[in-house]
Amino acid sequence: MEEISAHRREAANSSVEDFLEAVAAWVADMDGYFANQGAEPPVEATWQLMAMAIEAGLVYE
């Protein structure tokens, strides 16, 4: 969360509530993200997927 505070002006979702809502929304819609990338959605949760969700939470609306 320190990074979010440090880059608050860059993040579209600068409050914790907005950030967590955006992460949840991205996870709910991630099948579409992977389809647009021409990739299969992951079957299992991985740390890479978690990192993608966190990164998306900063900007996803």
C-alpha cells in the first residue's frame, strides 16, 4: 500500500475502497481480458495472476 500512497496521483483508484473494488471487478472480468489477449484464462491462481490483479486495481474502472 506504500506504493499506492507514493503514486496516489498516478492511480485512478487511490482510496483503498476504490482499489479493492477495482481488483474485484477486474477478477470478475478477467476472462474477457485474457480473451482479448488471445490467451486462455488461468485455471489456478498464481502469484503472477495476483500481481496482475493488483496492477489492474490501480487503473481499472
